[in-house]
Amino acid sequence: SRGDINGATENFVKALDLDPSCSSSKHMLAAMRGELTSKAPREYVEPLFDRFAYDFDDHLTENLDYAIPQVFADLISRELKGALLESALDLGCGTGLSGEFIRERCNFLAGIDVSRGMLEQARKKMIYDQLSHADMFEYLKQKELDFDLFICLDALVYIGDLYDLFELVKTKNKRSGYFGFSTEHREESGFRLEESGRYSHSKAYVEELCEMLGFDLIQFTVAPLRKEKQETLNGGVYLLRF
């Protein structure tokens, strides 16, 4: 409710008074005020996921009905028609919920995440050939990239402006390939920082980036993303070719 938001806004303002450099409070304050920022700071995202890592899978799948990895796996299966990919990189792999669904479709699977807690859970599943603790932008800039598929499921909700990410995937990778990802879907144009502190993106915005950078949008579907306050939020699930 509006009252809750006003109260929360006051709390974030107070937190900033105590620590003006607190980027987590700045991020949530921007969200509450409806301001637009380009991405959530790492200082906000990393502790958030470290905190939830232990029971993250149960919470998402049982309480919030999270099924986006299955939806994406269906999209990529339709495209590949049984063919195997040589290598895939899971950007923001979390506990490995996406990796579980993509594992059988590729020979080599790498994952990166900013949360050590999440990576610990992913490691236990023994589905990744390589796991790295890294910010996805730093990783993409610094590493030699040679993948057939990049996936980024439920991580773009912490990045508003996707231009740099798309450009890095397109220009740094040594071969042509696929880029699959999910968004919190919005019908209006552009992207928006929601009051939840997460970003939503429209299909029109993604299409604009594809046009600018030379991606082909080959699969798209809207699917239930998760429950929030008794409502079901929709996710956009995309598969691009480049």
C-alpha cells in the first residue's frame, strides 16, 4: 500500500543519513520514488542472495511457483531439435535451477554468480563443469568467451539498462550462438525500476536492442514468473540468435 511505501521510503532516507555511501538504501529509495537507474548495485544483490541461498530452491519453486527454467528449456529444445550444444555459460546461475534444465543439452556448462552462498548450493548439485564467483559484467569483459549459448534467467531483474550486456555477449564471443534470458515482463515500452527493487522490461525494448546490435529474436513467450502478494507476475522468456 501507499502507506507502507511512505514508511519504507522514510526508513531508507534514515539509513542514508547514517551511511550516505549505502548503495543498497539508494537503490531501494530510487525504487520507492519511481526513479530510473541503470542497474542494482552489487552491494545490494550479493548480500540479498547470500542471505537466501540455503532454502532458495524450496522457496522459489514451492512458495512462488517459479517455473521459468522449464519454460526456457522447452524453447531451446524446440530450436535445437535434439542437437547438443558444445558449451553454455549460465550468467547469474544462482543455486543452479537453470543449470539443471540445460545440463543435458550441452557438453560443457559453466556458471557464474556474485553470491558465494548461492554457488555453494550450486556446487552440491554437481551439474556445472566450472563455477566462478564473479560479477557478470567483469567476467564478460575480462574472460575469453567461446560459448554456443549464454543463459541469464531471473538475473536481468537486477539490471535495468541491458545495452552493455547485450553488446558484450555479441562482440566478445568468438563464435555465433544463442542468448536466452528471462525478464519481469511489462507491456509498456522501455524498462522500469519497480517498487520491489527489481526491473521490468518490455518486448519492444528487447526488440530495439536486437535491432541496434544485430541479434535475431527467434523465440519469445510470456509465462507466469512468480507469485507476489497473491498476484502472479508475468515473465518474458526470450531466445536470441547472434
